[in-house]
Amino acid sequence: MARNVNRPLSPHLSVYRWGPHMLVSILHRATGSALAVGGGVMLISWLVAAASGKEAYDGFIDLMTRDGTGGLNPIPLIILVGLTWSFFQHLFSGLRHFVLDTGAGYELHTNRIWATMTVAGSMIVTLAIWAWLILGR
């Protein structure tokens, strides 16, 4: 098939410069999936433990909070911190998209700033919440 040399090629990833707005777009999809799958599994596990009686519920709470020595269990802690960050990243990114849907914020500089602020804001809020949960009790 003959190609018209005057017709431009479709843009490809190699044409675009990587920017924070691209990262936030990918993170929005990834965090939505993480919340749906990971949050769903956590919710179902919690509900099954709650419906199975006091011993099962206490066992679930022990599994999610304490290791064998009475300290914090690191694996569930990492999962819960990750889900918390996913929630806030998805929330802030969704709010950014809501503003973009109004037609505002498409200027390149503004778009970059708000994309960067969604990532920074989600990390700051996550750290603040978990610092309060772990240290503030």
C-alpha cells in the first residue's frame, strides 16, 4: 500500500515528552484498579471475619495489626498504607479531572502544577494519617 508522504504520522510515545500529567493519568487508572481489587478483597475479608464470630474477627484484627511479638505486622501495614495512598491519589486526580472537565486548567504550566500537586498531596495526606494512626495513639 502506498503511503502519502505529506500526511503526518500518528503520534507515538517516542514523540511525547514524559510529564507529570502523563504519570497522573496512568496512576489514576492503576489506583482505581488497586482500590477495586485490593479494597474489595480487604472489605470481603473483614465482612467474612465479622460474620464468622468474635474469634474470627479478633483473629482478623490480630493478623492485620500485630505480629507474633506484639509489634506492627509489616505486610498488612504496607498493604493498608498503599490502599490509603491509592485512595487519596485517585481522589485528588479525580478532582483534577473534574476541574479539567469544566474547561479550566489546560494551560501547560497549570496542568503540570496541578498534576504534581495531586501526587504530592496524596503522599502528604497519607503520611499524615498514618503518622497520626501509629504515633498519635
